[in-house]
Amino acid sequence: MSIREQLWQLRRDYSQRALSEKDLPTEPFDLLKRWLQDALSEGLVEPNAAALATVSKDGQPSVRAVLIRDLDETGLIFFTNYESRKASELSNNPRAALLFLWTPLERQVRVEGFIEKVSEEISDAYFKSRPRNYQLAAWASPQSQPIPDRKFLEDRYKEMEARFEGQEVIRPPFWGGFRLVPERIEFWQGRPNRLHDRFLYMRQNDGSWSIVRLAP
């Protein structure tokens, strides 16, 4: 059987849960936190992983996985190298989209909005919470840049070990956090017969949120 035939035959009917108007809070962050807590409680691998989509200055889209490290009513925070491809694209076009996909729960969440850097205090606090080897790796890796081989990375890491031996690893000036400030958040709950539940929250000019049901 060909790959195409196998892919065409893949089917899964969704029947675990439903999402109705009565389940919707006024603020989308309340539901997002609830769903994220469900993913944590179910023991999903990397429940805070999300696909982050950006667009270059010449209109080329790109996407990669990031780990969301905090969220509240102001937005969702992730951390990265400020010299990486994603950071460069966000510098030129500070708008982005995120997608959480929790397949075992038959759920996904789409978030769209604009990007801003978090404060240095937030970046410092999170960097200090990371394991020391992760801190050293942030210094060692010129993220998204071409490198000659694996040995280059390992040698850079050893250099950082020697540089910071016996002392605290400070946050690199080229490393820190971004906040995605949402303007649209869509919640998708799988349902039988592909008649899924979809609800879209849209931020209004006064800061409140409107809610509409979308066809699947």
C-alpha cells in the first residue's frame, strides 16, 4: 500500500467532549488556562508546545515549535535568541500566530495578534530558573546561523563552561522573551462526523471580547 493510500485511509472520529455557548467564559484566557490545565493533568508530552508562525519582510511565512512559559490576560510569553530567524522576522513584522494542538484531548487553540518584547526583569527571572546547562547552551548556540559541524557547537559549549566556571551564568544580551498579545483566539473541540465546535473570540476596541460560533 502506498503512502498516499495509507494517508487517505487514516480516520479518527472525535467524540470525547463538546463545547457549547454555556461553557464559554467572558474572557478567553480563562478557557485557555482551563484547557492548558487539562493538558497538564492528562500528562501530555510538552503540553505548552505551540507552533509559532511568522512572516518575513518579503512575505515568506515560516513556522516552528516554541514552548509557552507564561500566559495571562496580557498575552502568551515565549523565550528565544533575539538574533534567530523568528526574532528577525518579528522585528520586521511584529505580528504572529500560535497553534496549540492537543490531539489526545481532541482540541486545538489558535491565537493571532501582535508581538512585543517582555521586560528585561521578566527575561532575567526566567533565565535564572533554567538549568545551568540550558543557560550555557543559550550562550553557545548562534541560533539559526549556519555552522560547520556538531563539533563547533560542542566546542562552543565547552568554552562557555570555562568562561562561567565557578560563577553564575548571566543572561546573554541577545536572549529574552516575547509576548504575543492576542486579538483573536479560536477554540476548536473535535466532534463526531466532523461537525466540530469552533468558537472565535475577537478583541474589541474597548478591550472586551466578542464571541461567535464558526462552522467547522
